[in-house]
Amino acid sequence: MSRPTLSSEFLQYLASPEFDGDSDVGSAQLPSLNDISKELNVSVARLREQLEVAEALGLVEVRPRTGIRRLSYAFSPAVSQSLSYAIQLDRQHFEAFADLRNHIEASFWFQAVQKLTETDYQQLQTLIRQAWDKLRGNPVVIPHQEHRQLHLRIFSRLENPFVTGLLEAYWDAYEAVGLNVFADYNYLQQVWRYHQQMVDAICEQDYQKGYQALVEHKDLIYHRTQIIPEGQAVS
């Protein structure tokens, strides 16, 4: 199958098969812009502009001493950039994306949970314990990192960068609108009871029961977004 032609000379170069030798880690060291400019017969200034776009998309890493390195492909940086802009325009864009995320998790639930390992089960149980410790502590601490890690861990074995990228972008947006720093305590207890049911069902391999808990729990985000006033904690 032929590869599609990219509008950016640098992106076309970046996708070249000659860098596939480091495919085990998905990254590769690139020559300097001056060398790439000579090879492609494209000005350094034009390549620098294209490099900035590639860096914003999370495709490359640029450091003063190590130069340019192609990174493993990830979809989330591109989605997060666009979603962040959309939320700045209109807060309701987050609610629309949250609805999309709910459908993604529901659609991929059975495929995802059947790929989880004993190590994943243990990690999920650890996250549940950590979350309850925070909620029952004095003072109470919102277990946001546990919340994010739990959901992403459940879908981590899919080997689908587009699904995981969309889910990761959701959590970045969740933080951007302030849902990680403001919460009603009753809501927190309710959502973590659902999380407990989900994890218990996964560990018992009762995937239908876990799915039911997921479906019931996903509606909570709608009520969450009604709690935070418009414009609060948006960055």
C-alpha cells in the first residue's frame, strides 16, 4: 500500500521508512535542520516552521544538546491542542467531548477488559485503595490522579493509539475545566462506589456486571459539569 503524501516536507521526511530501524521504541534520532534542508532542497526557515508544528503535535522532541528526535506516535497531543482551543471558545465543547468519551468507553469496554492482566488487576485494586484512603482521610483529598489512572488503565491494553489518544485528551480537558479541583463529597463517594464495582467485576471477570456499573457511572459527568460555574478554572 502506498503512503499518503503529506503537505509538510518535514512531516513527509519524518515518516520516511529510513527511520524505522528504531521501531522497538518508536523513536529515532534525526539529522540537523541544515542537513535535512540540503537533502530535501527546502529552506531551513521553512523547515523550522514545520518542525514547530511537528513538536506541537507531539511527533518530535527538540533539545539543545541532543537535537531532534522522532517520538513514538501518539494521537493525544493533536487532539488536546484542538480541544483546548475549542473549550476556550465555548465551555459546552467539553460537555460534547465528554459525551463522546462516554460512548468510546462503553463501545470498547468488553474488548479492553478481556485484555487486562493480573498485574492490571492488582494496579486497579491499588488505585481503589488509594482513592478511598484519600476520601476517608483528614483532610479529605480529591483522588483525581487515581481517577484518571484507573480509567486509562482499564483501556490501556487496546493497542489502538486513536482510542487511547482520545481518552487521554479527555482527562487533559477534565483538568483544564477544573473538575479535578472542585467536587461535592457525596459525588465523590458515589463515583468511587461505582469504580469499586467496576474493578471488583473486572477482577472476577464478570465483564457484564462491570459494564453495567460503567454505564450507570458515566451519567455522573453530566451532573458534574452543572456544578462548576461557567468559566471557572478554565485555562
